[in-house]
Amino acid sequence: MMMMMMMMMMMMIIIIIIIIIIIIIIIIIISIFDLNNNNIESETIQHITAASEQLAPIEYLKRHDGLAKIIHQKLAEVLN
């Protein structure tokens, strides 16, 4: 019985990891194709902030937090 529960937990973990990988791939594909065609403007802003030693860490943190929020929301949707 205990072995069966452990196997089910392992399966759930594997499924969650696969879901995370799929979400990351989808985000990458969307960012590559940029369906809103805002890529030129955002790249300019990203280049400016990346050149600034004071703004770069803030922008990287915002992007990181935004991506983490998206992944968290998608996982919550899948698991609920």
C-alpha cells in the first residue's frame, strides 16, 4: 500500500514537471513570435535598461517575478 502511494506521488511530481516544461516552452514560443508585434519597442527599452547598472537589476527582477507569477497561476489552474 505504501509503495503504491509513493508511486502515485512520483507520477504526480513527474506530471507537474512536464506541465512546467510545457508552460515554459509555450512562453518561449509566444515571446519569439510576439503576437502583438510590440517586440521593437520592448527591445529598445530592454537595451536601455540593460545598459544602466541601476535599472538592469530592477528590470530583470520584474521579468523574473512576472514569469514566476504566470507559472504559478498556470499550475494553480491545472492542479485545481
